[in-house]
Amino acid sequence: MTDRTGSVFGNPIDEKTIEQAEKAKAKFVRKYGDDSSAHYVFSYEPIPALAHMGVQKLVLAQQAKPLEGNPLVIGNIRMGFGHYRISIAMASCAKAMGYTPYWLDLAGFDATGSKMIQEQNKLYSMGSRISQKSGLFNRLYWEPLNSEGFRQLTYNAKDQKNAELLVPLFASLPKDVPYIATHVWPSQGAVHAGLTHVVNAIPDNWPMALHLSEGAIHTVQTPFAYLGYKMMNGFADHPLKGIPEEDLKMVGRYVDHELLAGLEADNERRIARAEKGEPMRFLLTVGGAGAGYDQFLAMVKHLVPLVSAGKAAVFINFGDHTDTYKKMLFALDTVPVRTFSDDYEGLKRYVESIRDGRAEGITAICGSDLFEAVYSTNLLMPVSDVLITKPSELAYYPIPKIFMKHIGGHEVYGAVNSQEAGDGTFECPDEKSLSAMIDRIIEDKELYAHICRRITEMKSKGEYDGAYRCVELAAAGRE
């Protein structure tokens, strides 16, 4: 196992940072045990919600079950819904290209490295929620951490040392299996374990050293991110050696095959609905960390009279956040709401009924199955007219978007990119601006049609083909 803490892409790391990294790793070992000599092996089982993609979930077993078909492993963690969502896009495109996708959630095992990830994920989720309740915490700690703290090269050096704890989980995987990581820790762990076909799919548009995984092929979705990583701009207080060309590829946006296959027809239906004056269909998604409830409540209250007037229809996917789902329904107790609670098959039938039919009222979706919770948004996107979301991973999806206030400074440039590309609005940071944007997108049919046609144009240029390209890069590896 090569040490990757003392130097990152040829940039030496100071002794103090190296010492801190070693202490951090030692702390996790003391807390969760030393399993460095363990030899974990996997079997696998289907994921019902992703059966149409043939996705197999890797699970620990007493005896290894060899990977079948033309395997491609997708390394991920649940941190919110974003990394799962990108993983699903990779699986979708892998299946379309003739691969069998295998799902490796490194946070899902009883192993030292998994417990390390679980601890850090809990802290991040807690920080996201606190940031929405405390302006002081958000301004003085959370925003600086997410925009500048994670940007520093020294942060990556510490993560690299912690990632050594993940190596035992890769013991039974073929070294040359095509492998795509949708979070940096699964990428670093795979590289430390000696895998040779690793793609590190960077999710954000704001370049940060947090996402570096030397030894992997780094992919980015935008020119802005490419330049930032090529130069490692702002990763230290002095100029740095950047990422070599063979290690950095701009591939376009990570989008599911299913969302792209019928996109032109979806956009024509959107324009036709707007021209006929049908209720505009707004899709709202509660993120995996469960933050931003107050923004959602204010937005829904603005939409209620528009729904009553026949100008809007609303779909709200609460994911697996049952408490938030119940809280919102209580707040809307005087408003009729169509609900799909742990009724994934019912939701699929409803989606088909409105594809060429009419949608009205408010529909709320919630489910205890994590994969159904995430994929419900995918089911709804093709039959929705506008997605209202914070500018995180959904900022890159091919549907007209209105952006709520970001949660974490690293998300800001997702909205900037979408606005410049023309498939979304600028960020609306408060109730007043968000409500005004909703009203404008309903009334200004020329603006709305322009966004739809821009999305079709972007597809024709391959700007949404990033997941396909990641699969190609993983298959080719470094050979």
C-alpha cells in the first residue's frame, strides 16, 4: 500500500499535517478496532427498486461469490441522497452499455473503515441541519468549512491516511475490475487497495482538495471544475502542481440513461402543457440529510393557492424522512393531499397515468426503502415540468430547475453553472425571491419554452453524457 499522505500530486505535505493524519487514523483504530489483517469477502443480492438495471448489492459473506456477467463496481456511501443518486446514474448507464453493475456501499458494513465513515457522515448530516436553524453557526462555521476548509490540500492528506482503513473491504475484488467511485473515500480506498481501473467521479462544481484521489482518473462535469482541478486553484496559499491530463477528464453531467432516452419527447410534452395552460407540475425533493424544512414549508404554502387556481400541481418526494413527511402533512391539514406512503408500485402506476394525462393537486411521496426513496425522484422527473431543488447533485439533471438557497457553500456553483448553461435559474435565497420565480416561470411561457429547448440542445451536444463516459474510462483503466 503506497503512502499518499506525504505528497499529493507531487506537492509535499508538511510534517505537522502528516502527524495529525496519523493521529486521526490511530484514533479510529482505537475506537473501532484494528481489522487490517481481515479478509472480507462478498456475495451479492438484487436491489428490487433498481431491478430494471440489474443492480446487485455486495454484502459480506462467509464465502466469496465471484462477480458474474461483465461486472462494473460502483463504490459509494450514503451522505445525503446525492452520492446515491449519482451512483444510480452510473449503474443505469453501465447497464445500457452492457455491464452488470455491482453496488458497494462502504458505510454499510461492520468494519473499522465503515464505522469511520458512519461517524463522519453523522457529523456532516448534523451540521447540515444545524446550519438551517442557526444563522451564526452557518455563517461562522458551516459555510467556511464547506467552501474553504474542504478546499485545502492538507485536508486531503488527512483523508488519505484515514482511507487506509478501507483497504480490507477490497480484499476479494479483482484488481482490474472497472470501478467508479461517487465519493472520494471509496475512490481512495480502492486506490490504496491496488485496484487499477478506478474512476473518481467528482460531484460538485466547486473545486476542493477534499475530492482528490491520486491514482484514480478524476472526472468533472464542467469547464469551471476542470480548470480549478487542473491548477488546484486555491488549494493552498501558494501555487501548486496541478492534476496531470491523464488523471483529469471533463466528461459532462452525470445523468441516468432512462432520463436521457426519451428526453426530447418529455420536453415537447412540457412545452405543450404550458401552451395549453395546464397546471405546471412542480417537483420538490427533500434531501437525504433532511435539512431545509422551513424553505419547503414556505414554498408549499405559496403554491397552495396556485394549485387551487389550477395553475400548478405539486409533487413532493420526502424520501425516507417520515418525520418530515408527517410534519408537512400536519401543516397542510386543510389541503387535500394525494399520498404514496410505502406504495412504490402505486406511484409507478400514477406516473404512467399522467405521462400523457392531466396532473392536479398536491402529491406527497415517502418510503422506508432507501432506494425507492431516491429513485422516486427519477420516476417523477420525466413527467414533471419544473424541479425545485437546492443546487446540489440535482443541479446537473435535464429538467427545468428553480434553485432554492444552498446548504453548504460548495453548492453555490452548481446553480451558477446551470444558470450559465441555460437549463436552470439563479439561486433564490429567500421566500420572496423563490415565490417570485415560481410565479414568473408559470406566467412567462416564452422563458419556460426556452429552457426546455435549451435542455434538448444540450443533450444533442452530449453535455449530459458524463455517466456514459465514466463507464468508458473505468473499462479502459490505465492499461
